[in-house]
Amino acid sequence: MGKSTGQVALLILLLHCGAVGQGNMPTKEALKKKYEHSGIKEETKKQFGYNQIGGAKDSIILNPFQFINTFVFLGTADFEFNSIAADIEVKTTIPAGYFFYISPLCGTINKMQFYGGIITGGDTGSHGMFSRWMERNKAAIRTKGHSGSSNNEGDFINATNKFNWNKGKYRVHLFKSGYIPGKTIPEKYTRKDLMFTWGEYEHTWVTLEVENLKTHEKVEVGSLAFPGKKLMYSSRNIIFLEHYGQAIYFSKHRPDYPYRIINYKDLPEIKVDIANICVNGKKVKPVSVKTYHSCSVNPNQSKIPMPLPLLSKVYYDKANGIYQYDVGKLQSWQTPEKFHGTNW
């Protein structure tokens, strides 16, 4: 797995971890100092220290596990952002109680990393979710659903809201929605210049909305504030499909594992199409597309000697701009090396 893929994999918010309130909120100064010699990747590893491998050290995939990461290169440089949207067609029914996340939008806005999409929360039902990093102040969140501020995976804020989805067609839409006055951000800023700057610099509200394309019901998941008035979107957008909430085992008998676990034969096969990626209201043709398979998010996976099985198939319909995914069914007992970066 490439370095950039590993970093993206470590960014994924686990709904089963639960978003927490501000509680003993560290100061802005303490947060900035924390990241002087650290990053999201390093801080996430610290939070996964609780996860014990259990008795079976050669037959499990720890959660969370991304079946795929598709890097969609929208251009050769960052571009000014007003909106981005993508359509999702879930072509198979997702069983009740299964933990699954579809994120068609993931990247950076003014160098602040984020992702958004639709998620099933097991017994808690289905939701829309929107998260961004390098902020902890809950005043930088607006939602009619649930807001969270946590250091579960590096320091982030997020908004979730109920959205009834399963087999069907949906649209995920991210857009600028308001301005918060403040000091102008530096002309040539770095990521560290803008982290944890709510109340210091000007910010812009960015809203995530999800829509059922059959009924046209729309749900506003929530808005998160990003530093700056002019917003620049990363040149690449990332699509990921993630299994979370329980480990996957491949042995004949259930291993001695202290947390939730599922046999690979009991995984649902899920088929999903992503299409119509639109930037600032216009459908875009990507410069290039690259997909990684079998992306383990849990750093403890490296302690397990088994190779990662392949549980995904991907096809990119270049002519129509459709990304076709089939995940959850065993394809081979080891992910072929070529699938660590398939180019189109």
C-alpha cells in the first residue's frame, strides 16, 4: 500500500467508537503544540492501542477495513471550491445490523482533511456523516442531528444525521453555505497555519446534504466550518467503501477474539456504483483514476502475518464515468500485488 493510501485509510471515523462531547477540551495552544512533531497518522495509531489481537494471529482482518480506495484525480492542481457532488447507486440490499460506510467525497479543503457520505450504524440505523480534522471546537459545527468532537483518529469534529437509505439511488452534495468574518488567512499558508483556528481566522461554512433520487427527499447532515473565505479543493477526490464495527475471520472455527467478529462467508456481497461527479455544478472527466484494494485501517493488522485476502472487484466505465464496485465476496486468498494500485 502506498504512503498516501495508508494515510487516507487512517482517517476513517468509526461510528461504533461514538462521537464524544468536548469534555476536558484541550486548549487551542495545546492542540497546536501536539501537532508540531506529529500528524493524524501518528495520533490515530495511539488510539488503536486498545485493540487486542486475541488468539488467532493468522486468520483475521481487524476492523475498520476498506475494501477499496479510489483516487480520482480531478486536475493537476487544487481548484477553487463552491460545490462537489456524486451519485451513489446501491444495487444490493444491505442486511440489517451490518456496519458499512460509502464515502464518495474525501479530500482536503484549504488543506484541512475531510470525508463525507452515508453509513449504516448496525443497530442504530442509517445516517449521513460529515467529518473534518484539525479542529475540536463544537462551535464550528451546525447540525440538527448529532455533533461530535473527539481525538479518536487524530483531532476532528463531525456531524451526523438520520437518513434512511439502503438499496436505491442517492446523491451526496457538499457546498459552501455561509461566511464567518475574522482575520484574513495568510496568502501562502501551510496546514499547520490553519489548524485549530476557529475564532482566530475567517471561516466558511461547508454543508453536506444527501438526497434520495427516487423520492427527492433531502436531508441536511450538517455544516462544518473551514478556515478561509476562498476555499481550495484538493486536486484529487477519494472514494472508499468500508467495513467496520467487527473483525473478519477466515478460519474454520471462530477464533479466540475478545471483540465483535464475523466469518468471511457471512459477509454480504454489496454492489455499488458511483457516478456523476460534479464540481461547481459541472460534470468532470478525471485526469486519471487509481484504485487500491484491501486497505487495512487498523495499525495492529501489521502484527498479523496473514496476507490480506481480496474481497473486492472494481471496474471503471471510463466512457460514462461510472465506478462499479462489488465487495464482500472472497475473490482470492491474497490480494495480488497489481491490485495495490490499479490505474485507468
